[in-house]
Amino acid sequence: MSYDCISIIGLGYIGLPTAAVFASREKKVIGVDVNQNTVDIINAGKVHIVEPGLEVMVEEGVRNGFFRAVTSPETADAFLIAVPTPFLKNISEDSVPKPDISYIESTSRAVAKVLKKGDVVILESTSPVGTTEKMAVWLAQERHDLTFPQTHGSTSDIRIAYCPERVLPGNVINELIQNDRVIGGMTESCSEAAIEVYSSFVEGNCVTTNTRTAEMAKLTENASRDVGIAFANELSVICDDLDIDVWELIRLANRHPRVDILQPGPGVGGHCIAVDPWFIVDRSPNLAKLITEARNVNDRKPLWVIDKVKLAIADILLKDPSKSSCDISIACYGLAFKPNIDDLRESPAVLIAKKIIAMHSGTVLLVEPNITSLPESLKNRQLSALDESIVGADIHLLLVDHSEFYNRRPSSGIIVDTRGIWSA
Ligand code: SAJ
């Protein structure tokens, strides 16, 4: 079976690059997104997200007639679902965030309407364990004239698989092509169909398993990184208390051949690592104790950083009683969720900046070289220039290790360095 027409549903950070790569391999690609504005931008050969190499690929795909975007599903041979799976915000403060898979359900029901015998449906969205099986049920509920793997095994009309994306923002195009793929088919023939789809561009290995293991693999990868970062963040708090330079400590410990500690920071951001572990906790709340605590350690880190800023303010006031808090200027360096990107989603730096603005009566300078305007949540503020902030601020709060900040250690004022690039 050859899958010549591929439909990608959800043209966001994963779906759009995936669609563009298929188009670059001269597959006929139909991108589907509910947002008319997104569809219009793509059909004009432009992009609504920043990712190196993406715009050129989208422009080429559209210009050469391989890629077009629409707002509702059309007939195709393979459907890749890459819609968001956010979590529902806490109902009460101490409840575990719950994953919201309603976009997968609505997408599945819409895709079902255009399915034909021989099609394959692949779920790529990060999902709680058991979601692919639910998707198979939703598809079957809409199409009694077709057979599905949960009832007809390897002879089913429709093939269904789970294949998580594992690409790193900032290096998406390269990782889409080079990374290994974990493919969890509902049957072996489902896995084979999915391999056939990805073989048009994936140069890594396609490793097969069942749907539940593939779903858990994705969550495990990100939970593992979250636990590793929590260890580093906890170390940073302990070392601060013991007057030890945590960055030096980690460099030394990592000289051990079997130790590889990650780097502390102001907290964990982005839409993956800070979210996905909750999908495991939601399913197994009484068992996922370490995973829960790691999340809590990382979520507490921004508050610890704010306490360090409060201490710096108190220090200045103690040394010069003629000053008041409103005379003190604080510069925040970096707002993105990690270095050298413009993505502010779930960024601990934004959270910290907002809290400092709310608590501090003096000037707060926001320096972020990768954006040209501030997000809605920081409206009424302006971006500040790096040079002026470094010279003028009383407290320098380094939040993101952007390359622009290296070798720019301020020579005066108090430094609160959450990334260790301005350590003495
Ligand atoms: N961070 C630290 N210390 C570190 C490493 C990261 O504090 O040593 C922080 C970053 O500053 C950032 C957050 O963690 O705030 C997450 O950044 P990241 O670079 O670790 O990961 P993401 O969110 O950009 O991408 C992750 C990747 N997952 C893994 O590395 C296991 C990527 O491969 C996934 O595809 C992506 O999540 C996803 O979409 O799930």
C-alpha cells in the first residue's frame, strides 16, 4: 500500500513542520487546522511559528503544489493527528492537573467522516496511556460501514497507530528526519502501515511496540528529564544554603564516568516537560510519587528565585537606609523558556518577571533579545536594551542563558544568576 496523500491535523509546532517535510518529499499534503488565520498564512507560503528552516520548506511546498491547508478534513490515505493535549487548570490548588483530550476526540470524529478502506490513522499528540484505544472507539462510532482493529484485528479496513513526536524546538526539521520513531500499532499490520508512512522521510529507525507502551514511552522521556532537572534544581537550593557553587559542583561530579547531572535553572518551562509528567500522575497518583515530587520541586523553583530577589532588595536597603524600595531598579535578563529561542510558553522567566513587577515599586527592566514585542500578560511594559540594563540596574536577575548574555557579566550591582553564566 502506498500512502500518497497525507493529511496532518493540527498545524502547530509539530504538525506544520511534519507537513512541510512530507511535502518536501513530494507527497501530496493536506494540512488541517480549525484556525482560519493559520490556514490563510500557510496557503500564502508563510508560517505562524518561528522554527529554523521551516518557512523556506512551507513556501516551497505551497509554491510547488504539494502542500495546501484547509479548515476541515478531506479524503486522504493517511491521517496524522497532532492537535494539542493541554491540561485542565487546577480546580483546587492541591488537585493534580488533568489532561484534556477533547481535541483528539473532536478531531477523530471529524476525520472518521472522510475515512475509506485502507486508510491509516496515526495519533502523534502527547497523550495519556489508553488514548489511542479511545480514538479507535470514537472512529468506529462514526463509521459502522468500516472495520477497525479493536474488533477485526489485522484484517481491519482502517489501520491505527500511536507515534509520538520527540523533536526539540529549535532543531525540529533535523530531528524529524534523523530521530528514531517509536511506533505503537494496534496490530502488527497497523505498525507496518505507520512505518510505510514515515519511511518517506525518517532516516532514524522505526521501532515497533503496542499503543500503550508507545504512549508511555513519550511520557517517560519527558518525565525522566523533569526528574533529572528537579535533582539539579534541588542541588542548587542546597548548595546556596551551604555556600557552594552548584555549577562547579556539577562540573566536578559529572567527571565521574557514570554521573550526568543536568543544569539547574529558574524552573522548567515549555509545553512538554512541565506538562507531560502530570499525564502519568493523573493515571497513577498513588504510585507516581517521585514524578509528582519532581514536578513540585521544579514548580517551586521560581518562588525561590523571587525570594533571592527580595533578599537582594533587603540587602541594598540595609546598606543604604536613605534609599527606599522604589529607588531600586531590577533587570530581568531573558523571558523565553530556554536559551536562544523566542518561545515564551509556560516560561518560568515570564512568571518570575510578572511576580517581580507586581511586588516591586521600583523600575523593572525586561531584556529579551529574541522578541520584538512583549506578550499580552506583560502589556503596559516595554522591552529594555541589554547595554543600558547592564550599566544601570541595581539588581541583575539572569533568567535565561541566551548567547547574547555570555561575557556580559555586570560589573556593578547585585547579581542573581539562575543559570550560572555570570558566576564569579
Ligand atoms: N532545562 C533545565 N535544565 C536542563 C535542561 C532543561 O532547567 O539541564 C529546562 C529548560 O530551560 C526549559 C525546560 O527545561 O525550561 C525544557 O527544555 P528542554 O530543552 O529540556 O525540552 P523541550 O521542552 O524544549 O523539549 C522536550 C524534549 N524532550 C526531551 O529531551 C526528553 C523533546 O525531545 C520533546 O520532543 C519535547 O520536549 C516534546 O515535544 O515533548
